[in-house]
Amino acid sequence: MKAAQLAILAFLMLGFNLHSQEISDTSFGKGLINFTAKDSSFSVKFAPRIQFRSETSWDYDDGNYEDPEQAFFIRRARLKFNGWALTPKLKYNIELGLSNFDISGANEFTGDAPRYILDAVLIWNFYENFELWAGQAKLPGNVERVISSGDLQFIDRSILNSNFNIDRDIGLQLHHKINFGKEFVLKEKFALSQGEGRNITVGNMGGFQYTGRIEVLPFGEFEKEGDYIEADLKREEIPKLMVGAVYDFNNDAVKTRSNQGDFMLLENGGIHETDITTIFFDAVFKYRGLSFLTEYAKRDADEPLARRSNETNLPDFVVAEGNAFNIQTGYLFKNNYEIAARYSMNDFNEITNLLDRKVYTLGASKYIVGHKLKIQTDINYAEQNGKQDKISFRAGFDFHF
């Protein structure tokens, strides 16, 4: 804990030292510190972020909704550093998490240490439109997950993402882009990763994870990479569409949700391994304030059940096989208020004994300085196995230098 605090303090001291020497013109939302060395040998942008949330929920039981339960919490608190070294073709990205939600998940495989590091990656544009990534970063999975949590049009992501995403991992990625004519764009992204998620310290326990994502943009690229920002803040003047497909294969996976979920530990000290395949299809559309996002996910495993011993037929671990669907749309008015609606569902395979779920969401946002300073609220109605489950009301703000 003390080591992490000292590291954060060192970053802050560096930032203030840079600020005292030289700083470029900047404004709110473009980083607390935005510095480039006089000799152009490096640059650094430092941007802290806070996400506050209030949630009130009513559980449904015995034909009635129970008394509400209410909570306030800091959903995310993060420090982000990015820039380049020696040349703008060699970029870096570091993101540290400070809230309990950010650092939770410590276990023997993370050295029993909080998981402070979210991103720590070098990005080398080594030839034309080719980029090589090395380090820990988000895998090229479903679009909703790759979109930053600070760029969402709802308080948080959907239940498809909660149960099927492949999140971050440690390894290598290769990104490439091809332009056909004036508008048509094809993007390819490939990753070779360890397959156990972020901040693992004990080495590779199973096999490797292989991820490939293809994106087609038939009408050209979105303004300011708007396909990875929810809400049409740039008000695209012509229709823009991105269609993507992902294939992810985790060889000898050791977690219940590919590189996410619980480690499938056995009584003899071993660990259950099984091949897990996850596929995604998604699309993003924007035009003059109207935004649309949809996703489909499916996960399968060769051996989904894991037993600690032969004394019982009941599995101790079950891979969360099944499929999920998410669709959402929003309209941004010229005064930067937005209304949005979302429908999400999880449909797990019968063998998992997991409960299917549906969630209907209505949201409203006020973008004061885009996604950097915004106020949001949404109301959610959830069903579980076709029966009423709960209603929740959420509100909060994002503050991001």
C-alpha cells in the first residue's frame, strides 16, 4: 500500500515540477498538465478523474417491492498519464485506479496486492498504419468494453458487458488500418495475451489467449474517434457506421469467464483448464445527434464443469456459457441534454444453472464539457428468469481533467 502511495506521490510531484517549468496552453478537459519538453524528446499529459454515484433500489419479493435501499459511493477514481517518448510514433499510456471498485480482486495470483494498474502499455507506430502494443491494456473485444467508462451515455455499462466481456490482459497487440478510396475504411486488431486478466504476477497458468477484431467503416471514420465514444457529441454531418466482429480463443483457460471471473482451483492444488471461445458482433451508428449501439456475445467451453474431487457430482465451478444481447439508442439535443434507452439480456446455457436476466433502462444526461464534466441519471427495471426482480434509480457525475 505504501509503495503505491509513494508512486502516485512521485507522479504528482513530477507533474507539478513540469508545471513550474513550462506548460502549453490548455483548457478544462484536455488534462491537468499537458507538457512537451523544449527539445521535443518527450511529452506527458496528466488527467485525474472522479466518478461519483448514488443508487436507490427496490427488490421485488412475494408480490411486492420492498423498502428502498440507498447508497453513495465513488465508482471510479483514477490517474491517467499518456504521451510520447523520443518520437510521436512511440506513445505510452498509464492508468492507475484508486477506488475500491478499481483495485478489488486481490488474490494469490496477484501477489495478494490491490490491483492498482489498469493500463501500462507502449504503442509503437513502426510502419505506416501499423501499431504494435506491448504491456497491459484492454483487449480488442466488444465495443462497449473498449469505450472508456468516462465516455458512456448511461451511468454504467450493460449486463452483456458485465458477464461476457474480456476486459484487460497482459501481452502484445497489433493494430492496422486500410483506407479504400475516399471513405471506406477497414481496421484489423489482433492480440496475444496471457489469458488470466490484469495484474497477474505468477506467470501463465494455462495457455495463451488469442483475440482478433475486424471493423468495417463504409462511410469513413467518425469525427474524433466517435465510434468509441457514446452519444453523438460531434453531431456527425453525414451518417457514420462501424460494424465489428470479434473472435477470442482462450487455450486452457483457468477462469469461469475466460480471462475474467473466478479461478477454478481444485482440492489437490491444481487448477481446472478448458478451452473457452467467445465471439462478439457489434455496430455503432451516428448522425446529427442520433446515436445507436448494438452488441451480441456468445461464450462456449469444451469442459464447462469443474469438480474439486470425485466425492460429489455437483460442480464447484461452472464456466458461464451462454449468449447476451444489448441494444441502446440516444438523441442529443442542441443544448447538450440527451435522452437514451437501452435493452440488455443474458441467456445462460442450462448446464450453468445461472439465472437469465433482462434489464430495461431509460437515461438522461447533461454534457457540460462533453464527457469530461457531465451529470447523468437512469432508471432500470430488471427481470430474472422471466420474473420481476428489482427497480433501481441511479444518478451521478463525471469530473475528468
